[in-house]
Amino acid sequence: MRASKVMLIVAGVFFAVYCLLICIALQGGALLPGSKWQVHDGKRPQPQVVTPGKVLGEPPSDAVVLFDGTSLAKWRSSRGGEAKWKVENGYMEIVPGTGDIETVDQFGDCQLHIEWCIPEDIKGSGQGRGNSGVFLMGRYEIQVLDSFKNTTYSDGMAGAIYGQYPPIVNAAREPGQWQTYDIIWLAPRFDEKGKLIRPAYLTLLWNGVVVHYHTPLLGPTRHAGVAKYFPHPPVGPLRLQDHGVRVRFRNIWYRPLRGYDGEEEWKPAIYTTGEG
């Protein structure tokens, strides 16, 4: 009987200590490394509420829709003037020879969604088979190509950061099927003298498969040359390439990447072990 009372007392003490620790945490007793906020800080801002799309790939409520399948009102020719690609059946299609098109909007760090399709009757081989490109900020290309049983140099296949990195795996669908790119893009940073202080980083899911993960780019895209950085503005348009063949695009939208706790600019979370 006496032993049971002792056990109850010990259990009560442990419970009281546990509750005390919880209370301390809820009152913000421990400062998070690299942050002005404490653990379980009740004053920390609540995240913005964003309503997801009803199905995967639909733009969420805070997305900027660049192409909704009806018009090229938010696009222009990269040569100047109106975009001259064809719009029908909810998609835009390259009219070979009319040139690249780009968005009126200019943006940097973002989440970008774009869907593309190589027509089923595509002809050619290698780089001549359904070639186009998605140029982030008008400078950094993710290759678009028919890579379903179509061999070319690996850093020029679909999903490649062109001329730099091939995709980790080939996630291509057959011609005639729609494919998706979901991109997390972090623009490069330059100091006031134009010196690079942080390279661009890219994460890409191709048809839902991770093919690049936080990959540091070598610089803007160059054909048959090693990319290198030069100073440029912090934002730029999304550019789609006319490479002389028909390729279709639809459902294009982006979300500017914002920071934690209501910050306008995304910044990487700081992690420290507290050692040293």
C-alpha cells in the first residue's frame, strides 16, 4: 500500500514537471535559432489561407494565371508586338516561324506550373522531334522535347536544364499525351557591383516525378558553351521557344514565393545545431 502511494506521488511529480515544461514552451520560453520567434509563440503570424485547386494542377487561389486556354492577352512576341501562336481547344500551339513568345508579367522566385504536349503525328528524330523550351526569367531553359524512345544528348532531352544537367530520370509520356512541369525557382542574387552572391536554384517535377532537386545552375543557358553568370535584373518574363515545330501548351500559372511569417521575399530557413 505504502509502495503504491509512493508510485502515485512520483507519477504526480513527473506529470507536474511535464505540464510545467509545456507551459514554458507555450509561453515562448525557447528562442528558435536564427529567428525572433520562440517555440510555440502565440504571437507568431498565422500563414495566409490559400484554397488549393479542386484537382491536381489547377491554380490555387493565390496563383497568377498566365494562360487560361482562351487568349494570349498576357503574352507578347519576344520580337515585339502581338504573340502570333494559335489558340484553340484550351491550348496554345506554336506556329513555326513566328518566333518565341513571353509573358507581359515579369517575376523571379516562384512556383510555376505548365503543361505541354508533343502532337501525336510528330516527325523527325533527336533534337528535331518536338523541340521547344521553357525559359525562366527569359534566360534559363528547361528543355521541351519528345523524349519517349527518342535518343539525343542527355543534357538536351526533355526535363534537362539545357546544356547543364540531364534529368535524374526520364519521365516522358508518349506523343499526344499531356505532360506537366512543376517548378520551384529561386532566382540568382547579385550585389550592387554585379557580383554573384547566390546562384539560381531549380527543383523540377516532371509528370509528378522529381528530376531536379535544389540544383544550382551554372548560369543562363548557352548553346554548345559553358554557362556563366552575368548581372541582370531580379525579375524577367517566362519565355516559350519557337524551335520550328508544333508544340502545345496549356494551364500555365505561377505563385510568387514568399517568406515565412508574412515576409514578402523568400529566404531560406536558418538551421544551426547550436554547437561551437
